[in-house]
Amino acid sequence: MKFAVLDFETTGSQPGDEIIQVGLVIIDQFEITDRYTSLVNPGISIPSSITTLTGITNEMVADAPSLDQVMSDMFPLLFDCVLVAHQAAFDLSFLQRGLTRTGYPPFSGRVLDTMDMLRILFPSISSLQLSMVAALFGIDHERPHQADSDAEVTALIWIHCLDRLLGLPLLTVQRLNQIFENGNTDLGWFLDEICLYKESVTSVDMDTNRYFRQFTLNVTDWGEEEEPRSEYEVTAALGTSFTAFQQGLKSALQQRFEVYEDRESQDQMILEVEKSLEADQHLMIEAGTGTGKSLGYLIPSIYYGLKYEKKVVVSTHTINLQEQLRERDIPLLKEIFPVPFKAAVLKGRSHYLCLRKFETKLTTRDYENGREDPITAAQMVVWLSETEHGDEEELHFGNKGAQFWYSVASDTDSCLNRMCPWYKKCFYHRARNDANTADVIITNHSLLFTDMKAENRLLPSYKHLVIDEAHHFEEVASKHLGIELHASAFYHSLLWLYKDNRSGQLPMLRFRLQKSDEAGERAAAWSQTIDGLFPKIISIKEDWERLSEALYELVSSKSDPSQSETSQYVLRLKPETLPANWRELLIMEDNIYLNANELLRTLDKLLSELKEQQDGLGVQGLVTDLNGTVKELYAHRDALHFFMKMADEGYVYWIEAGTYAKAKSVQLNSVPTDVSGLLQQHFFETKDSIILTSATLSVNKSFQYSAEQLGLAIPEDEESGKLKTVQLPSPFNYREQALVVIPRNFPTIKGAGDPVFIEALINSLSDVAQVTKGRMLVLCTSNRMLKLVHAGMKEKLSPHGITVLGQGVDSGNRSKLTRMFQDNKMCVLLGTSSFWEGVDIPGDALSCLAIIRLPFQPPNHPLVEAKCENIKKRNENPFMKFSVPQAVIRFKQGFGRLVRRASDKGIVIIYDTRVIETYYGKHFLYSLPGPKIEHMTCEQMLPRIEQWMGGA
């Protein structure tokens, strides 16, 4: 098979744009056999943005051949080839236009896209950008965005794809072929050809791979791999004292790393955590960036767990940190610990693939989203031959992939447990089994609260808990102990039941029953019951559509999305001041409630009858899935009822909606205003020792605010009390490494889009960016301001070769933006909420951090408003008691982005003059870890920054 790998550079992507360069590489028998490249005279001027991107100027193409000449050179090379391109639709459209304009017939051969093949064959690749893929495969990409270089790289990537495809087990290739058969696509044809070739040269080798039910897997049955550990071995290895044990580990670390930094604050943390575990004491410990927090709590936790044969649970806020512990810290500790230990990662159930559902999906070819679903299914078939965990974090989906995953994710209500043919291969049960046999279990805050609501049936019994990223613990508790209803979730559950006469769980059940010889005359009665449910489902669906539309009208008419950080519509509802039409909405909800009751009662009765006969009828899987949908509908019905009635005064109620998906985006929230009592009852009173750690727990060097949020009281004698607080010294020399600059005569902002403030900000940031040569992260508190500043800075900085990236403008994906920022030597990155923490950009990529406004939460956010009302009722000042401390913690998180290593040096500019002009401003500056702080006029700022950077 011959391939022609094509790439064009053009003056733009519209039909009126012209080709300015072509690159063509011919591959035959896995080898590059021919190349063709040429600049093209487009006959029009090249836009400056295209010149910046490609480096191709008007002068370079002035004497280049015409399109006519280039097409006559290319056309014979394409004959008898399969066309391959990266994002093929773009290149194909320009090729067809170029050929027809110059009198040639359009290309009529097969067309394949490297993007599709990369997604299928390398399911864990996080970016499909050509340069990123090239770097991953170790291919030099010398001149990105020049057609000859791009075509060459694409050809080498295609050869990688062919190698990978032919190296897959035959069974996997057959599965891929099955997914695309009957689709009449070029990709389907190609996989069919590869499959025929593989079948002619391969036999299934039962020893090379693991196979089960026509899938290639990378796992054996769970529970098989456990080896007992002798108690004597553990006691001998742990030694007589923790201090001696810790010294031994230090020596092992020194041997393991050529450059080993002795960190005093980490040593102190290890000892404090060990002391708290031994003394059955709770500990709040603040450890700044560079402390090595993870090892600071993992070492004493694993030691304690091994010594006393007790489980220690470690909980993180983000899945990212959970993965970091699994991939980096635990393997390191396994290398240096003198005794083997077992660590398990347990996530929420929906993170794991349900193999039974996935098999059914492929068997029934239940693909909703055109070409997207088969590609996602193919991606997952390849992934199954590699994965040990079956965890969605390992996959990087296309735009509809998340929807596909939702339909095949593991969940309690549709689980057959031991009755499932996949039970001993099941990823979720494997993770549960691993957790049951582990010394330390790594989970996340969300699952802790899910476990609490499930009466502790998910996690193994434990009395010792480490909470990392603890400044989020109360906020996650509020979210998880509240009740949310998404309009689309309710709608989708109804669609699962009945989409139309052919699809949906009920029509499928009806079809199976009528086909079953076992059902006999009962099939008619059951089918009649099912038929009677369809009008009821349609009625509920229509009522829900009407109600969600009315709720959308309400929230969009009374809310301004530009005022919220997420650009969402947000409206709080209070029982005493309900909108005029609320009675009408209650009547709609009553109808839904009554109809749902009837529907669910009938379904319960039907399911209980079918359960007794399900094995004989062959509908076991369908009955289980249907049971899951019924439970979901009960939850949706109750959540809607609770929200509409607003009977519990301890809750705050609000509606959220997006500005695009309208009624489908409506979300109803009912959240407890104060969760401290529940945290006390379920955690701090029942666990022997809880370690809370974060880089930001203190405000003004005090833990009072964080303790109160969690319902904890700091005792006078902390050494002997139940709670101890420790603030560790920073391992960095902030006075030498960080300069905080406050331009004291900078204009004060008057409203979110204040033109005077925005103009001054664009000018100042652009001037600073030229001095720092980009390398700047700008933290904003609103999307609206980010977009205004982004546009202004882009215009000012593009002549200087400085790229400006904006969250939500260039991409919504945080890791992708961070990577683009690090890869681009001269770049400014503007980010909102998610960039204030958890972003790690060490080294030279980041030298300047600009904080535009102090990160106060919008005072009109329903939960903030309700918490402030509660504080007022206690005759306290909500601004000082709640708003300021919360903003200080976020401010400290933002500040922490600058210095990530002992060698980092840079500047923080605070454009919000409230830090020096208000009585509360000092709380922000006093909470920082001792950088050099200077305020000066705007005119003095640039020379001072140049001077500081010059000393870097």
C-alpha cells in the first residue's frame, strides 16, 4: 500500500484563501521513497498573522511557481496512493480546490487522518498537536508550520502508527475491524485491509496475551497476585525507633539521587505527622511549596500502618495529585522502604470502566455520535490491551468521548456483582480488593463524602486519615453533602428508558421478551405493561422540558453572567421572596412527581417479576441496567422535589445555567449552609487521628479561620489537646527569590469593564512583558476582564514576537495551555480561577506573576451570601470573618505559582492597590512567606523590574 502524506500552508482557512506552500512525502512499504516541496505564489498578499505563524513572507513567494505549475508536478505523484494528512479535511479541501481550479480531476482515492489513528492507537496521548506528538515519538520537528517540515514529520508519525497497528494482537485488530465494518468509511476499509493481512500471517498466540470473551486484556483475575508478608520481617525492618528508621530512609534517598537536598521543613513534618498518629491527635500543618509534603506525610503514615497493622487513608482534592502519588511518590518509597508495603488508589466508581456495559455497547453497535463513538470505542479496545486500572484518567477522549464513557462507566445500580461474567476481571472490584489488602489507601475528598453518605460501605474501615489540599475540604463537603440536579441528567435518564420505538432499555426489553421461548404468554402481559409506560415517559419528558425552560427563563432574566467568575447565570431563591410565577412552576413539578411515582411503581413491580425469571429469559443484563436507571430517576425526582419545596432552612437554594445550551444547561443546587457539624460528627469525633495539610491553611500566621470552617477548636495547650497546629518554615529564601511590586498610583477599578483601568492594565502589562520577554502569568478574577486584556495585549505584543494565550480564548484545557506556555520561549498566559492553584511552571518559563485583583469570591454568589448572613446573625462581621480570610488563602495559592524551586527567581506585581490602602490589605501581605515587598509609582516600576531581573 502506498501513501501520499500531504501538508499545505495557506493564507487562511476560508474558501477564498490561497495555498502558499506544499509538502508531499510518498511512503511505500514502510519507507519514504519520494518527496516534493514548493513555495506557491498565491497572487495575494500574505496576512501578517500567517507570516508570524509560518515565517513565510511575501518576498519569499514573489518568484515562486504558480498553483498551475505546482498542481501539475503533484498530480502524478498522488496516483495510486492513499492520501494521509494531519487534520485531513483541511488539506483535502485545499487540494480539491487547487486541482479543479487548474483543470485536473479531483482526487478520488482513499483519505486517512493521522489524528484518528493516533487517538485509536495511542489512547493515552494528551495532545494531538503535531509538535507534541513528534516530541513524544522522538522525532525532530525543525520548522513547525512549514509544509515540507510538517509533511515529513506527519509521514514519520504515520510510519509509527503502521508499526503500532501491525504490532497489535490479532484479536484486537479484529475487534477494531468489527467496530468500523458496514460503515463504508475509508478508515473502515483500511482496517479491513490490515485485518486481512494480519489474519494471513498471524495465529492467535494464547501465551503472548491474555484473552477473555474476545477481548485482549492486560490483567489476570484480581485477588490472584497477593503474597503474604511475615510479621517478623516487618518488625525487624522497622527497627526500634522511628528516628532511626527515618535516618535509614534518608541514607537510601541520598544514594538514590545524585543531588539530594536535605530539607529541614520536610524532616520536621515527618516527625510531627508521626507524633500525631502515635498520640491519636489531629494535626493542622501548613507546608509551603518545596517542602516535599507528599513524602512528609506518606513516610510516617506507611510506617505507622505497617507497625500497628492499621490502614491509613490519604485523601487529595484533585485526581492530578492522586495520580502524582501513584506514579511518582509511591514507586520511589517502594524502592527505598526496607519492607514491602502495599498502596492502593481508589477513586469514585464512575472513574472505572464497566466491562459488561462496554461489551454490550460493542455487540449492539450502540453508537450515538456519528463517527465519534466508533473512534472512542476503538480507542478503548486498544487501551484494554494495555491498562491495569481501567481508569478513565488514562484516556484522552475527543469531544464526545465523555458522553460515551458515561454510558459504559461502572455504577452501583447496574452492577451484577458475582453474577457478572466479567466479575473477576472487573476494574472497580479490583480497586476495592486492592484497597482492602493495602496498608495505605489513596483516595480523594469526593469519595470520602460519597463513602460517608453510603454509611462507610465503600472504603475499608479506617481510623487514621491524611487530608492533603485541606483548604478545599469544607468546600467539597458542601458540594457533596448537598443535592444537585442537572437538567440534562434527568432528561438522559428518561432517554435511557425510551428514546423511540426501537431504542431505549424498555423497547429492547420488550423485543427480547417477545423473542424468548421461556416467556410464553406472560410476554404479552409484560409487553402490554411496557407499552403502557411509553406515554407516561413522554409526558414526564415534556413536563420536564417545560419546567427546565421556565427555570432557564427565570435565571436568565434575573442574572448577569459577566458578574460571575464562570460566566454562568446564577440566581438564588429564598422561600420568603419567590418569583411571581413560582406557583405555576410548583404545579408543573407536582405533575412530574405524580407521574414519576406511577411510572416508578409500575417499573418496580415489573422488575421484581422479571428478576425471578431473568436467567431463563436471558435478560439479566437488561434488567440490571434498567434497575440502575430506575434508581437514578428516583434520585432525580427527589432532588427536584426537595429543591422546589425548599422546606429545609439549613440549606441555600440556587439555579445555575450556561449561556449556550439554554434549558439543557440548567442546574438546581440545594446545599447545606454550614457543614462543620457533619464534619465533626463523621470525621473529627470518630477518627483517632486526622492530619490536615496544605500550603495555605493559615491567615495572618493563624489557623483560626481554617479551624472554624471545619468546626474545630484550637485548644490552649496544643501539645496535650486533641488538635495541634504547626506552620513549617519555607525551604526557599523568598527575600532573595521574589520581589513583590505594588504600583501605588495605579487607577482604582470602577466596575468589571472599567475602560480606564483596562487600558492602563493593558499598557502596563505589555510594557512589563517586553522587559521580561514574556514568561508572564496573569491571574484574573473574571472571564470578561481576561478577554478584554487578552485582546489588547495581543495587539500590542505581536509586533515584538511575544505570544499571548488566554484561558477560554485559545483553549479551555488548563494542562494544554500550561504546556503551550512552557514550550513557547516568549509568552504571556492569562488565566482565571483554575490557574490560581495546582499549576506548576518551574524554571525560566515563568519569571513574572501579575495579580490583577484580590481574589474575593463574588459576594452575590448564593453560598457566600448565605454564609455571610449566618455570620451576621451571630453579630460578627462577615467581611472580616469570612470574605477576607478566604481571599487571603486564594491569594497565597496564586503567589505560590511563582517560586517552585530553590533556583527560581521572579517578580509579583499586584495591581490592586487595596493591599496598601485599606485596613484589611495588610492581612494579604502579612500572610506571604517573607518576599521583598516594595511599592512605587508606575513610572518607577519598569526600571526596578529591569534591575531585579538583571540580578537573576
